[in-house]
Amino acid sequence: MIVVMRKKASDESVGRIVTKIQELGFQAHVSKGVERSIIGVIGGVDDKTKIENLANLSDVESVVPIMKKYKLASREFHPDDSVINIRGLKIGGDNFVVVAGPCSVESREQLLESAEIVKKYGAVFLRGGAFKPRTSPYSFQGLEELGLKILAEARETYGLPIVTEIMNPRDIDLVAEYTDVLQVGARNIQNFSLLKELGRVRKPILLKRGMMTTIEEWLMSAEYVMAGGNEEIVLCERGIRTFETASRNTLDLSAVPILKEKTHLPVIVDPSHAVGYWQFVSPLAKAAVAAGADGIMVEVHPRPEEALSDGGQSLKPERFDRMMQELKPFITAAGKRMVSLDEKSNA
């Protein structure tokens, strides 16, 4: 259920209702809008009539049931778009962000060169895997903590907040120490032990869709994190598995407007993993903008032919530059603005 407060209800009044909800054995999650606050009531199975009776208290406008399984991620709980601020850079609303970098951190030289390239051509976040989930146990698995240290050095050198993947609950504190955004990959979207632990982290989570995950299942994974107390989540569509073999996956662009209707969380698109071939990344990036995405994540490598993972889908520097230039009119037409690092320095 949600408790809708009257317009301009004071923080003291909201706090009083939160205390009452907690006394009844429920969790309370407050969402502050421009004109009013909404309190999400989560958990508990006994006598929900007591919650409904909160409607009789002063400054409470109504108590409304949420029929969807995902409560905190729903538009009913949070009608306005969530905007997540990461080191002064905003994701969501009318902002469009570009996250770019290599699939994995291969060496200090490779990662720093990649960071310089993506910053030069307009990306505002640096991606790179320190821990790599691979289909084969014999494939490159990442540099682990050394990779995290190299990412942190790149951030300090070039001012790019970093996004890297978390795979194991036992590594959460280590990864959170070095990174700005913790990415949950497609293979871990329903690793509920990991998601529960990420609920206690006070850093944004980038939640990638699984290859066989429905939109509702995806949002329920977000709900696991939010129920734990971390409501800073960015969803990332990265393609789903279908019968088609011409591309690595099938990019489900319909997911973007559907999510925009169902949830307040920001949505970005990863065309690199969706298609698997560099020559199709730029067209799909433009399509993502047109579909209403809040940003894109693309793989960029200074020498893709030497990459230890996903070289075939990585853009060379000049191709990344061309794509960024071609994206600008699409972003403007979509009513969004491309976020720049200048905003970070002015924050």
C-alpha cells in the first residue's frame, strides 16, 4: 500500500506517520515529490486494515493499495522520474548520459588510454570489468582487485566516475571501496543473495536485464535491492535471447517505453552486448534515444583486435567519435540534453 500525504504536509507530520507505520510492524519508504510526499508501506501480513485506517489521521489524504508485485519500483509509489546524482552527474529526467570503455581492464596502459579516449569524445562515465563472468573457465577472468585499483586511478586522472561489475556477495565491500556504480550483470539478475546484500550499499546499482528475464522479473530484482534500503537503481536493457542468430542477442527496444510507464527508475541501453558486432552499435544507439532511453553504455577499445574479451563489438576511437556526433540531433529531438563533465566540475 501507499499512504498519500496532503499537499505541503510538513516533514514532522510525515515522520509521525512513518513512526506509526513502523509501530504496526511494517517498513516505511518515503518518496518526496514536488507537492506532496508518498509513503510506501512494505512487509507485514497481519491486519492491513490498520494501515487503511491511517487515512483517518491528519495530513493523510488517502491510503491506496498497489496491485503490482513490485511496490517501491512502481510509478504508483513514485510518480515522478527518479534522477540519480553520481558525483554531480545526473541520470534520469531530461538528462542523457553516455557510459563507455572496454569490456575488461586488461592492463594499466590499456585502461588509461581507453579513459582518455572516451572522455575526449564526450562520455561521462567509464566502464570496465575487473571481475569478468565468462562462459568458459579458460577465458580471461579479469584482474580483480588490481583492476579495481587501475579503474580508481583512471577516475582520479580523468575525472570519470567508474562503473564495474559485482559478481559475488563477498566482494561487495571491496568493489564498493573503489567504484562509483556497482553493475549487476545479466547472469546475476536473479542472484537474490547478491541483490539482498546490495540493498545495504549506499552507492548506485546498474541492474542489467537477464537474457531470459521478463520485464516484471527484472523489476522484481530491482525491488529486492530497494527493499533493502538502496533506491538508487539504473536499469539497463542489453538484449534478450531469441531464435535469431544473426546478432548476439535481440535488443528489446520496446522495453524502454514500457519501463517508462511502469517504473520511475532511469533506463539506459547497452547496444554493444545486444548486437555483438561493432558496425551495428551506432544505429541501435540512435534507436535507443528515439525509444526514450536515459543513456547508453557502449564498449570502446583503443585496439579491439587485441582485446581479451568482446573485441568484435567494441568501437575504435574514431568510430566512437563519429557515433557521438551523430547522436546529438537525436538527443535534441527526443527532448533531452547530453550530460557533460563540465556539470561535474560545477557541482
